[in-house]
Amino acid sequence: MRRRSLSFASQYPGPPYDGRTSSAADLLPVRGSSLGPSGTYATQPREDRTRTLTLETGPTLVTRPKLEGCRWRVGADATLLAGPISLKTEYGHLHAERHASAPVPGTVRALAGGLFEGSDSGVAPLETDALYVSATWCITGEPKTDKGVVPARPFRPLSADNGPGAWELAARFGVLRIDSRDEWESGEEMLKSVSAREVTLGVNWYFSSSTRLSLNATRYDIHRDSDSGAYELLARLMLFF
């Protein structure tokens, strides 16, 4: 089977802040907002090996089965920038056929109850749902933009006009769930469902508009046949060009 794919993505910007004053606008002027739906459709050639999904610093979430056939994804994201505060959320759903449930290319089953569903017999596909919500607050008062934060007083320790830079608090909550009506082998377990939840708290220090130091602490809770958890402490130094 040759790989065939089709994708779309769009972004709808909200109305810009018009400068009108009110008590609410003075407190949190909405400087930007957007909504972006997206989707993909592809025919997946038979994979020759299983793939392991891991967390960023190493712990294994699940070993998913080999895929073959129809795969489609739909999702959407939304962003709101209001003064020193930002909110962002994103949701996605992925449908992926497995070896024994590969459809005839181009066959489209009933849209309700299984878009592009495979054959009536065989192994059930994987259904994956993911959602996250994040928020940031620049405690030094600078407005948040889609490119980050520009410090009012950059951190320049060797300069006479040295300032504290910009400091930002961040939080994120995310969930992931993978389901199938037929179980699959993941390590020594046979699974029909696996889910994970993550909660992250962090702080960002913008030295300047082009340099940021981030420190994040994350708790993961993983639910399968046996529950487990993991902690993650991650530091990043990022340069923007």
C-alpha cells in the first residue's frame, strides 16, 4: 500500500483590541485571540515494528500496536491574550486502523459511529483523545504577545540600566486516552485502554526579548492495568532569532 494523505489547517483571528476604555478593558485589554481547526487523513502502509510512547524524560507510557490502513485526525486550538495573561487550549482525536482492520483504500463507511471505519471483521482500531489547557501570567506586568514577552527592563548585569527582566508564572493541565475494543500487547500487559494525566507548574524568566530561561515541575499519573506515576523537573534555556 502506498501512503496517501490529505490535510487541512486554518486559523481565525479574533477582533483586535480597539483601544476603547472601560474598567474591564483597562484591567485586561484583549490584545489577541484565535481559533484554529485542523485535520488530516492518510492511508498508512503496514508498520514493520511496534512503537513505544514515552514521556519527555524517559518513562514509558504505552507500547502501541502496529498500524495499517486508514488514519484520520481532527482537532482545534484556541488562544486568548489579555494584558499580562494568556490562555490556550487544544483538543485532538485520532482514529488509526490496525493490521487486521485495514480498509480497502478509498472505502468510506458510515460517518456516524466510525468515520472511514475499516472492515466489519478483524481487529478494532485505536481511538486516541488528547486535551490540554494552559495559562500564563506575567507578574512584572508586561503584556503577553504571540511571540512571547518583551521585558520593560531587560536583564543586563553589565549595563548601567540593568533591570529584573520579565517574570512569568505558568500552569498546564493535560489528559490523554487511548482506547480499542480489542486488546493489544504492551510489554507484559494486554490492554484495551490506557490514559495519562499531567499537571505542570512553571516559571519563565525573560532576560530579554530573545532569551528565556524556563523551569517546569510536572506530575504524571498513568492509568492502565496497574497505575503508576512519575515526576519531572525540566529546565530550558531558549534563544529566539
